[in-house]
Amino acid sequence: MTNLPVDPARFLADLHALRRIGGDTATKGVRRRAFTEADLAARDWLAARMAEAGLTPHLDPVGNLFGLAEGRSLLLGSHSDTQPEGGWLDGALGVIAALEVARAVREAGGPPVSVVSFQDEEGRFGALTGSSVWSGKLSLEVADTLVASDGTGFAAVRAAISGRAGGFVDPSRFSGFLEMHIEQGPVLDEAGEAVGVVTGIVGLRQLQVTVEGQQNHAGTTPMAMRRDAFTAAARVAVGLPERLAGIVTPQSVWTIGQIRLHPGASSVVPGRAEFSLQWRDIDAGRLDRMEAAITALLADVAAETGCTIRAERLRHDLAPMPMDAGVQAALSAAAEAVAPGRWRAMPSGALHDASNLAALMPVGMLFVPSIGGISHDFAEDTGEDDLVTGLRVLAEAVARMA
């Protein structure tokens, strides 16, 4: 084993220091939404740590923070923004592990490693926003039209950092990208395994569905005469499992994660319901078949209820993305060297910045277990032994790729 001299104590200390920026005092959780005061403070702290590690900090126009090594280098990292009630490891683990590997490589006189924390991976303005713009999948002009749920515009938050931001980093200066992450699912934890080598990242499609019924009095409108928008939305929700049953696999998922009723009063039959409908799968053809079934269900519910149902595709669409075979081989060899017999190859059911970078350079991902499979919640956690094992596998893979 190549045995890069990573320092687990330094790595864990940095990970806990980052947790305290935006940290919830009663839990290990973190509130660090993109471009909030806590997020920008975390980027300032990361920039200082990058500089101490001999890297050149560089903030680009959309808030992506790079720690650049000299010349052509391997890029490691993830994101440091969180969900509204986020765990302390989601994204942050990959950034701090990258920083520790970059330090270890530099101390060992090895090949250069750069570090990145992409902005708004968690979707305050749209999923994977920072890496989408940097990779060319989303134009800056379109990104500037994005608006968060609280009414904040992406153009406005970009303008607020313009005084300290430089230009975009040229992707061609990087030879590949590695992202370490918590699994955010139960597979590794239930199996008692230490590491997952990601084979590919699922594709995602999402609709914003609007149901228009008839707003009316809740006490005087007979049930048979109602065009209740919520009832129609509920029929969609309960109809999905039956409609998708002959199409999906146990790894296919779909979610209605947001719903709003208008006018939202207890004594009024809702006249409008708006909800998100998202589905994910590793197979693009299956995503197509799921979409056809969903479209048919919406049409049938509209006919049955007398409501009008409109569905708008959102920009979050992402194609399934396989990881680079050579990078997978390096990660697999590293996993077997560090944790023999305690790792597996597996797909990622969550989206990651790595999926955007795969068109630009060879990309690979590494998972460590999530206790109980919990993520996007204050209760998210991973044992420190597993965190350190993941760090050692990442460092070993970097050494092998060099």
C-alpha cells in the first residue's frame, strides 16, 4: 500500500471546526444554506485553510471555492452548503477529506492535488447550481434568473460577492475529479461494510404540477359537486405505486416533496394545489417509461375529478451518469488494500456534483456509511472510524492514480 501520510486527527479537527459554522447548538446538525452568512463564513474559513495548506484560494463568479495547486492537478472535493436542516457531513466530508489529502500529498512531495467546494449543491436556487454553471450545463444568464423559495434572486447574491470573486477556473487544468461522500442511505451501514465504490449516479426528472379546481365554501358545497384540487393531488399520490409497479425496480424511487394549497384555509375547498413530483433511476429508458406512466395518471385524474392539471418540467433533469472505469478501478484497489472484504461497488441514488463533471474529465466517487441511513436531517452521522477509513481509501486511490 502506498500509504500517503494523512493525519486523521487533523482531518477530524477540521471537520468538527466546519460543523461549528452554522451549527445547531443542540445537535450535530448544520444550517448553512448557499450564500447565507454562515455559508460565506464557511467559505472564508475554508479559503484560509487552503492557503495554510499551500493552495491558492480562488472564488469564482457563482461562489465555487477552489484551492488550486500549481500546474495541472487532480481535483478533489464536494460542497459545503447544506439543506435547511442539514447534517454535518453531507458535502462537508468530501471537502475536508480533499483538503487533508492535498496537504498529505504536498508534505510527501507527491503530485499536485487541488480542492473545491462547489456552491449550492443542495438546491436553494436549483440542484447542483455551482457545478452546473462551471461545467457548462447551465449558462450564467439562465442561472441569474433563478429565484429561491424566499424570493432571493441568484443574480443578487452573486452581485454581493462580486468584489471578492475572480473569473472561472479552466476545467482543462484538472486531470480528473474524486468526490468522497456519506452514502445517505442504509446499504453500507446495514451490511457492516466500510466503503462503497460508486459505479454511477442515478438520473433525475422532476415536474411542478398545478391542479386547478374550484375554490368554494367547505360547509355548503356538496361533496358530489366539488372540484377539490387537493383531492385530485391526493389521487395522484396514491395512484403512483400502482401505475409504476410494472416498470420500476426496488432501486427506483419517486417523491412528492412539496405541496401548496390555495387559499389554504380550513373552511375553504382548495381551488388550487401545486406540488413537486420527482423520480430517479439509474436507467434512462426506465425514466422514460416512468414519465409516460406519470403523464397518463395525471390525465386520468384530471378526467375523473373535473380539475385541470398542468405539469411543467423543471431544469433539474439529470441523465444517469456512469463513473469512469479507470477511476473505479483505482478506488476498488484502494478499498481492498485499506478495508479488505469490507467494501462493495454500488450506484448512488443521490445526486452529486460529480455527475456534472463527468463530461469534462474522468470522475469517481467513494461512499462511507450513514448510521441508520439518515441524511438531510440533523440526526445524520457516521462513526469516526468509518470517516478515517474513507479518508485512507481516498488517499490510497489518489496515490495509485498518480
